[in-house]
Amino acid sequence: MYNKRSDTATEFIDHDEIMASIQWAQDNRDNLPLIKTLIERADDCRGLSHREAALLLECADERLNGEIFALAKRIKHRFYGNRIVMFAPLYLSNYCVNGCLYCPYHAKNRTIPRRKLTQEEIAREVIALQDMGHKRLAIEAGEHPTMNPIEYILESIKTIYSIRHKNGAIRRVNVNIAATTVENYRKLKEAGIGTYILFQETYHKEDYERLHPTGPKSNYAYHTEAMDRAMQAGIDDVGIGVLFGLQRYRYDFVGLLMHAEHLESVYGCGPHTISVPRICPADDIDTRDFENVINDDIFQKIVAVLRIAVPYTGMIVSTRESAESRRKVLELGVSQLSGGSHTSVGGYTDDELDDDTTAQFDVSDRRTLDEVVSWLLDLGHIPSFCTACYREGRTGDRFMSLVKSGQIANCCQPNAMMTLMEYLEDYASPSTREKGLKMIEREARLIPNEKIRSKTMEYIRRISSGERDFRF
């Protein structure tokens, strides 16, 4: 029985409701007046239900699809402007006891070299990331009760925050680790994390259990209810996602939105971010073994309709995607990108490390962070290294209320420009610096509030004189 307010995974992610929603969308795919009405209504930026979004995803009419993509672009610009938040993953350990069939870290893989970073090695990785210009990390670790206990994660977070190298500092650590207890989520909250991220992989219970035959992750309910425990522990910024290609994309698309609706209904705040990774090759993982791999056109449609359905939620695309794929979805809804990423343990400091054999997944976009920043500037985007909202307490429903009212732009645009200025002063190549300074000069004129505009330019001048870490 579908109940979005239930605390039971199989009720707020109800199989029959998902199948009924998919069937309803397919039955109405030629109902162009209904689709047109949904597009017009969604222009108020209040989002769509999972069933309504499923219909937009099903639409095959070329003219209406053009309107869907145009609406996604308008909504993206309305809430996020031309800002793109930058981050990098930091892999701490690839020891894992789970048997996930799509991940090379699975316990039965005897070919991948296993490694766990010491605190000294973590410090070196962090310095390398700081020297690139990163301010925001997402830490990753396999699930292993003795090699990667919560104490190791907490100690690692403390180490990361403690490192100051030249003008570098990691100002926010997001955490992507296995589902855990309310008590452990409280410990993560007390450690000062930003967003807790956990991908569902697939919402289809039978396929989930088939893909996770062994290990703690095989418990569908415990995994699916993890965000509830995190929010009960006080972590009000959570990030959800699926791995498209494991299950039929329509199913996981609807499940993803049902999960967002559940969190909004129960806790008054939906997910802070949604990630949309696609399955890709890795050490002993061949995508030809998966029959539900999606093409670029479907991927772009998913991003566009998600942006319409959950207009206030950030959307993340990693270096799994090619530069060209990332360029297209940036316009349609993506608000966060990784750059200069390594998906192997120790990959930022070990030049001899072969990412193709030790990584969790193959990186498609292998450009350096500076190359990505330069590319974004060429496209008219502002690369942002901002972490101000976390540190000013603008999280959860406080963040969402500012986004929904439009007031967040008074913070985000200036903060993006100031953190970009820090990057230009400390890390950018000469050509990137030149582009960035022109971008800041141009964007400064567009800040509507005269007081904020004046203060922003004052801070930017002080950054160029050597001061750091201003924020609104």
C-alpha cells in the first residue's frame, strides 16, 4: 500500500504505485493537451508529482519535448543562474564486504589492489587537492566493519579539516558511506559534515536483492530507509541518487521522485541533491552485462524532467560522463560538477597508480580542474567553490525556504564570484585567470542589490590583496 509518509521502505517506495505510474504515463503519452497543461503548470516552479513527471519523460512529441527542454533551462537559470559548484571525490579505502555485482570493490574481486589510506596519506591527498584549488570534498569508502569503521571515517574528517597548506583549506566535507545507524549519523553531524550522500542504486526490490547478494548492503529496507535515520539524527542535507542502467530507467526515475516526495512529506525538506550516474566500465565490470544501459538522449531527458519535477534540488554529474555529455546536461539542470577527479584510493598523490585497474569506475572526463574551470568560463558559467551556506547554517528547510523565495541569489552569486576570485589568485593558469577576471567584472554589474554589489567588490579587492574566506 503506497504511503509516502510511512517509515517503511516498501510503502513509501511502493512497487505497484511505480508500475501504475509508468502504465498511466504510457497510456497518456499521446494526450498532448494534458502534457501541454503539465508543462504550463510546471512553469510556476512548484514541481511535479512522480506520476506527472513520468508522463513528461514518456512524451515523444518533438514540439512538446522542445518545450520541456526549454522549461528545464529556464528553471535551472531561475534558481541557479550560471553558477556551477565544484567538488572532488576523495577515496579513503576500497576494502568492502559487500557483493555488489556492478562495483569492482565487491568482496569477491581478487584482482583489484586493496588499499586504505593512513591519516598521513590522507593529509597528502588533501594537500594535493588544495593545490588544485578544491574547497569541497566528497569522501568515499567501501563498507567494512573492521577496516573502515565509523571511527576511521570520523578521524579522517578531522584530519581533512585540519590541513592548511598555503592558502588552501577544505571548507566542507560531504560523506558518501554505507547506510548506518542513527547514532553514527549523529556522530557524522557532530563532525561537521555537509551533505550525507547515499545512492539507492535501484529502487526495484527484487533486482536490488539480486544485485546485492551478500553483505550488509543486501538489506533493501535498511538501505532505503537510511535517509530517514540520517534526518532523524539531525543531518538535514541529504543526497540521493540511482545508478541508471541497473534497472529499467522509467522504474528508477519514478522511485527517485517518490523518495524525494517521502522526505519532503515527513521531514519538511526534500533531498539537497540528486545524483544521476550511469553505469560505466571498471576493473572487472563490463557494461555489456547490463541490458538497461541508457543512451545520451534518454540521459538528457531524465535530467531535464528531474529539474522540472524538483526545481529546488541540486543535481550532480560526475566525471563518469564525457565532457560533451556534461556540457549538454549543464544547461538542462545540473548544478554541481566534479573536476580533476581520481576514483582510486591514493590517486591524487601516487603518479604510478593505474586508475583503470584500481578505480571504482572509469573516468571519462580526465581534464584537470583548471581545464574544467576554463571550459566552464568559456561556456558562460561561474565555477563556484562556495561552502558558505553550510557554514552559515543555511541547510535543510532553511536553505530551501531561501531558494524557493529567490533570496538565495543574494548570497550565491556574490559567494561564487568571491570563491572564483580566490581560485584565480591562488591556482589558475594565466589564461584561465584572464577569463575569470572578465567574468567577475561582467557578473558584478548584474548583482541587483547595490549594497551587496558594493560589498562584493570590496571583498574581491581584498582577496586580490591577499585576504581570504569572505562570505555572505
